[in-house]
Amino acid sequence: MAVYGFLVLISIPGSLCAQQEYETARREMLAEVEEMVADTRSYTGIEALDKKVVQAVAAAPRHEFVPPSLRALAYLNNALPIGEGQTISQPYIVALMTHLLGVDENMTVLEIGTGSGYQAAVLAALVRHVYTIEIIESLGKRAEDTLVRLGYDNVTVKIGDGYIGWEEHAPFDAIIVTAAPEEVPQPLIDQLKTGARMVVPVGPQHGYQSLQVLEKQQTGEITVTDILPVGFVPFVKGDSQKISP
Ligand code: SAH
């Protein structure tokens, strides 16, 4: 009993301590992100992040979404490898894209490129439901496990090719694409509601990519605004994009 009591005494303060360290690191990361937003305002036109976006980033435990061996780096304002040659985006980019989406609590959002599930977790705090598609099965499964374990009950993960979107749940109030296509897939444009926005990095893998905001006007016309140059992993061509013989 004495040994048991001793173990409890050291293990609870130990984990509390780690949680506090993560929280401190997360606050420092957010301060850096906000500074970067201010530094890049001449490109983006954004003076400051929406307060709700700041709160959502502050609430998302990024250390749970990176590989365990990289947890100590989870709150650096950097992209990090998540396996299969893919990355979890830089927190500044996650915050910026979330801000640009302009979401609210009544919205249903589609994400293409689940990756670690981190961007979906940030969005989940802001909207009614997040549908997210990942083409690499092992990543999609891991992201789903993480999201379920952490109690995110308004995120649905699907393994598949995001090129064709998710017809059953369309049209969407907002679409976020976190891998770079050379051209915006037409099915995604079709699955946007009138008045809705898509935030998407567009451009070749090793060439110039631009983070764009597309908006579907009442007339059906799509307006495009270039926000800033970015570097995303490529939007992979799945079976749905291969021309059949
Ligand atoms: N949003 C992620 C980061 C994603 S990295 C996060 O928060 O961690 C981009 C992801 O897009 C990769 O996991 C990649 O496998 C995926 N991807 C690339 N092409 C895709 C496609 N056609 N359909 C669905 N996912 C795709």
C-alpha cells in the first residue's frame, strides 16, 4: 500500500507538470504565430487573427497529433514530419487558413488532406461538423484514432481521393485543402455552397504555390484572391483523376 501510494503521488504531479509545460509552450507558440500574422499583413491584409481562431488553436493539443518522438517539438511554429513523406502544417499556416475560411458554429466544412488530424481538430472547435478525407490509409486511420481518443465527436474521417470531394454531405459551407493541386479540382468547386469559400494552396510541387481564397458568388462566378506564397506537399492524383483507357 505504501509503495502504491508513493507511485500515485509521483505519477499524478508528473503528468500535471507535463500538461502545464505543454500549455506554456502552446501559449508561446501562439504568441509567435500572432507575431508572424502581424509581420505578414502587407501580403495577407490580415491585421490580427479572429479571436475565436486564436482560442481554437490554443485549445488544440498539437503534441497529440505529432509522432511521439517529436512531441518535444510540437509547439515550435514549424511543419513537422508525420510519416509517409507527409507533414503537419506550420501552426501559422493552420491559423491563417482557418481565419481565411471565416467559419462559424453552424457550418459544415470539408477538409481535403487529413494528415495528422490537427487542422480538423482546430476546425472542430469552431464549426458544427468537419468531414475530412485522407488518401493515405495509415495516416487517415491514425488521425481518426487520435481524434476519437481525444473526444472530437464532430469530425468524420474518410480514406479516399479528395479530388472528388464528398458528394453525400455536399454542398459545404467551407472547404479547406491542405495539399497543393496544380489546378483546383472542379468537383470541389461544385460542392461549395453559394457564398461559400474555399482556401487552397495552388501550384506545382517544386514551383510557385499561392495560397488562394475562392469565393462562389450568387451568380455562380468564382472569385480568386491570392494571399501569399506557400510550400505544401502535392495533392496526389488518385484513381478518380486517372484517365481510363
Ligand atoms: N491537414 C493536415 C496536414 C496535411 S499534409 C494536418 O493538419 O496534419 C497533406 C495531406 O494531404 C497528406 O496527408 C496527403 O496524404 C494528403 N493528400 C494528398 N493528396 C490527397 C488527395 N488527392 N486526397 C486526399 N488526401 C490527399
